[in-house]
Amino acid sequence: MTSAVPPLHAPPADRAAAPGSTAGRRTAAPAVPRPRWELPALGALLAATAALLLWNLGASGYANSFYSAAAQAGSESWKAFFFGSSDAGNSITVDKPPAALWPMALSVRLFGLGSWQLLVPQALMGVATTAVLYAAVRRHFGPAAALLSGTVFALTPVAALMFRFNNPDALLTLLLTATVYCVLRALDGARTGWLVAAGAVAGLAFLTKTLQAFVILPPLALLYALCAPARLRRRLGQLLAAGAAMAVAGGWWVAVVELWPASSRPYIGGSQTNSFLELTLGYNGLGRINGNETGSVGGGRPGGGGGWGETGIERLFSAGVGGQASWLLPAALAMLAAGLVITWKAARPAASMESAARAAFLAWGGPLLLTAAVFSSMRGIFHEYYTVALAPFTAALVGMGVALLWEERGSTAAAAALSGTLALTAWWSWVLLGRSPDFLPWLRWAVLAAGLAAAAGLFAGARKGRRFTRAAAALGLAAALAGPFAYCLATVASPHTGSIPKAGPAVAGAGPGGRRAFEGADLPQGAGPQGAPVQGMPGGMPGRDGRTADGRMLPGGPGGATAGPGGPAGGAGGPRGGGPGGPGGAGGLLNGTKPSGEAVAALRAGAGAYTWAAAVVGAQNAAGYQLASGEAVMPVGGFNGSDPSPTLEQFREYVRSGRIHYFIGSSAGPAAGEGAGMRRGGGPGGATSSAITEWVEANFTATTVGGAVFYDLTAPATAASGAS
């Protein structure tokens, strides 16, 4: 049998040393022999990962229309590409930096607009993450451990979801994994180049999802400062160089944006002061921790969060979150503890396999623990899919820990740890599968029985022989991966749209009634259909008439621009998402609208004469019209309608100069009542969108076009009102 991990007491190989020189000045990972089966196995892993991520990919349509519209805009305007604008007219940016939009925008520019053009880059990022993870684990633990890590990662349900979706988390996860890989390479001989590369990758990760990229850095920096095989002064100098590389890679774009005259660039979406620094430190920064997120769905409630679920470590194992990424999280924590116990006796300099292995456990374990702690304590906006950031760390620890314990299985303590971890994993899978009682009900009992039997077999393996032990290990591996594999298949078999996708089948107690059909409009804890109050959303969850419990209309309104997935070619898309179903609901807030053919034709007619074919409150509303028509549509108020952009004066000037053709209000129909669109978002800037809507209604004539209310801004109701 080929050992899964090189013997820990083997002498280190110094690839940097010339023949005959004294080894040890630049230590490196030992040269792990490459067995004949490794390359075919790696090829099979990457091919299977690609197949899993690409299968049925086009069914999700435009996925998150908010980012799809921005990618479309970037494919048409290099200025929109650079800033990450929501529209080619460059009125406002998305509420994130633009790095995650750039691959999609380039793909659309090269191959045209469509679901595959938008989502294939995300799938390729998933394959790349698997490959980087494999390379990182193999370096110190061999190919078998690396294959196990890659498999665990690829079969994490939330990874199968997010690498088939167009949120920024796909690129972020790839870059986080690459950062750890670069740090591990730097630790092999205190190599400055690799540490600087880690800083540069972290900077690019900042341009993907701002401060979340930095969560993993404190444990990695501390690890390098304590464990790199160099003098303290050199280690500190290298860390400063890496910090400088990070500042350059992540700061150049920020500097350009902050120095660019605000009058000639798009408004920074998600901010209240048109400042990317405010967005970074507030709405996308400390606001996520303390819940004070001015301009968010929660409207910046005094005193902070609470509307996005209970905080505490149990959040990661809760009904809504547990099935996304926690299947092997208990095993990863157990493997981290076991790995550190076994390798802790090593001396600090990385001159032995024990210390190199220990550094690897710390490099993956530190970021896992800190990221989990941050997710557990967030009182602001928290979505289940954020947990994809845990997937590579979990997978690496499982692969390394299993390989190490397998190598040490002759020890009673190691055999007990391996067996106990497998039993724990089987039990936790049984719990998670039990939360979806209608999904393969037999599977949870099969997993539990097989897992416990395999655990007993592994513990008794030393007395039963090698063949018996291998059979028990194979059975245990199948039991540990069966649950997440089944959830992955359920994930890829279904389209996913909207702003808050979820992996796996319906889970009892997750979200409003645990309904998967509610995916496209999931909202904070306490949300309920038909206008029931919801924590974190002003006035409560909208009902089917598009109004909240306090009678306000949210973006999209009822009917007309029907909430839907907003797929390609005129808005056709899959059935998942689109709010609570039927007209109205929260589709216009958390999912793109699906305009009628008549509305699309109206937008296209003479659109070349205008900067924006239309303006509409809320970025998801605008995205649906923009993707269907191919014309720029201004999202008044940004994502939530709560950003003060444009101001009423700016909007009136745009109208006076003939730059906007239509304003689209709420939909027409028997449920519409007196209906305007959303009048106020959650936050101070919401008054601006309300004022614009009221001004349009008072000065222009409403016309129903394909079920939506259009105001022709080139034809004021009276000359006097048009000049007002």
C-alpha cells in the first residue's frame, strides 16, 4: 500500500541546495514520489468537478440579475467595466468592488450575453480552486490526502451552488485558497517571493468582496511570524513587503475611485455619501458585525442587528445553514486537534516534516476558526451561501487529518480518533438529512448504519488485517460523503436565481416555512408571506399585492413586471426564485423582474437617442428590464432604492436634457390599488427615490405598457409642470 502521507520523520529535501552543499538553509517540502495512478486520478477529479459544475448550468438563466446586469453593462462600456456600474450609462455601481464582475463582463463581450457566458467563468473558478487545494495539500501530505481534500471540497453543497452562480463568493473562495497556498510555499524556506504573492492575491480578494478577504490574514501573518525558518528581522521585513503588495494590488483601484471627480464617475452603490471607503467600513464592513447597516434592507436600525438570525457558533449548524457547508465541519475540527497534537513536538524552524505538517494544519485551521467566529457573530446581513468560504479550509483539514491518522493508525489513540471522527460525521449527516424528511428518507439511516459499522471496523482494524481495514475505510468514506453528494445532486438539478440562493433540498425550519420555492426572496428571520412583519425589513415582508404590512409598496410592485428569474433572451428563466410566486412579492427587491414583450419593445424603440432607456426604483427591477431589452436602465436608489442617487435635482436635469426616455412605476392590475413603485428604501437615501417617484407622478402621464406603468419623460403632462 502506498502511504497517504510521507513519513513524518523523513529527512527534509532541499530543492534549492546545489549537489554537495549543506542542506537546511532553505528548507522545502520533501519530494513526494508521484505514483502512476496520481495524474489519472487528478484528471478524473478535475473532470468530475467540471462536470458537476457545468451540468444543467444554463437552467439558472441570469442567476443573480443584479450582477448579470452589471456584467452586461461592463461588456458595453469600459467605464462601466472599470467601476462595476449597474448600467452602461454609469449612474451607479453595484455595492461591491468590481473584480468579480470583470471575468463575466469579458466573457459577455467576447461571446455575447447569455446564461453560459455569465456562469461558465464561475464554474471554471471552482475547478481552479479544486486544483489549487490539491496542490497545497499534496505538498506535505501526498496525493491521496490531496485527492480526498479535493473531493470533499467539490462535494460541499454550497460550493456546488456558488460555483454555478454569479455572486462574488466564487472568485473570493478561489483567491482565499490561493492565499493559503502561497503562504505555505513561503514557509518552505522563508521565501519572500511567495509571501509577496500571497499579499498580492489577498489584495485582489479585497477587490472582490472588500474586508471579508482580510479575515484569514491575522492567523496567517502570525503563523509566518512564528514559524518561518528565518531570523525575526527578516520575517518581519517579509511581512511588511507582503503588506505593501496587498496595499498595491487592492488599493490602486480604490485610489483611482476616490481621486476621480465624483461628477464624472458613477455613484458608489451601497454608500450614503458616494464614498467607497464608507461602503467598505460601513455597509460592507463593521455594519455586518454590529448590524448598523444604513441603507441596507434593515435600514440601519438603532442598536444593531438581530434580524438575520441568532448569533453564536450554533448558527453554522442551524437548520438554514447546517446543510450548506457543515457536513464535515465537526470532522475538520477534530482533525485539526488531532493533527496539532501529533505534530506539536516539532521545533519551530521548518527543518522537519513534523513542523511543516504542523504549519499546514495551522495555515488551514486558523482561517477556518476565525472565519467561523466572524460568521457566528455577525448581527448584520448574513446569508447561508457565505459559508462557501469555509469549504476549502474544511476540506484541507479533513484530507490532511485523515492521511495523518491513517499513517499513525497502529497507535490506539490514532485509531480511536479516526474511528470516533467517522462516527461523529455519520451522526451529524444523520441529523442534517433528517431536516429534509421528504428527501431520500432511507439515506440518513443507511449513512448512520454504514458510518458506525465502518467506525467500529477501523478501530478493530489492527487485529483484523489490512484487507479488512481497507474495506472499513472505503465504507466509511462512502458514508461520510453520501449526504453532501446527495445534496450536491439536488443542487445542480435545480435552477437558482435571485439574491439569496440556497443549496440542497427543502429544509424544515429554514427560512419562511423552509420552502425552497421562496429562495429568490428569502429575507431575515421572522419573515412571512402575505405582508407578515419581518425583522430587518421596514414594514415587513411584502404580500402578493406588493405591499408590506404597513401598506408600503416595495420595488416592482404587483403584477406587470412579474417577479421571475430573468433568464436570457427576453427574460425566460427557470422556476426557482422570483419571490413568493405570482405577481408581486419580493421579486423586485431580491430578484430581477420579468418584463413583458410589449415593455421590452417600448424600451428598445428609439433607445439610441437616450443615455438611459428608462429609470426604475431598485437595481433588481432595473436589471430585469436591462437584461431583457439590452438597453441601459437607471436603477434609482441602487439595490434597495435607499441610496441617494440620483438626487431629485440630478434626475430633473437628466429629464430636462433628454437623457432618460421612461420612468417605470409599479405594475398595473386589479391588485395594484393606487400604485406607485417603491417610494422609500430602508435608509436615509430612500427619501430620494420617494421624491423622484412623486415628482414623476405629478408631472407626467402614466401609460400601461404590457402590464407595467410607463411615464414618458419626454412628454410632460403640461409645459408648466415639465419645466418645474
